Amino acid sequence: MDGDPLTRALAHKNKGNKYFRGGRYELAIKSYTEAILVCPKEKATDLSTFYQNRAAAHEKLVSFVELADWTKLRMVIDDIGEHAPGVV
């Protein structure tokens, strides 16, 4: 990636935003982290945005993991119910 550090950071953020909108949260996190790493430290407002975006992607990722875990648990409970009538 060419350009000054802020331009590169903004490009990483934009890439992360595309991943985020597409539900590819792990890749979004990686892009936001790259933005944080290359952004000049005196650009506090931009850094704040990158950190907030990364936090939002982490939150979405955790939500999907939790949903998958709950779905698996529900399948186990349903399976137990089929094999043990009268047990809820």
C-alpha cells in the first residue's frame, strides 16, 4: 500500500468496513488492527474510530459464536428430549 501513514490507515479502515458489512468479522478485525498499527499516534480521532470499529467487529463475532453455541445446545436438548420422553 502506497501513501502516507494516515492514507494507508484509512485504506485499511475502509477495507475493514467492507468486511464488516459483509459479515466477515475476523477479516474486519484484522483490517482495523492494521489501521491502528500504521496510523500516526497524533491522529487521535482517527485512532479512536479504528478502535471503535474493531470493538464493534469483536462484538459481532462474539454474538455469532454465542448464537452457534446456543444452537448446538438446543440441538442437544432436543436430542435428549427425543430419547427421554417426559424430560424437559
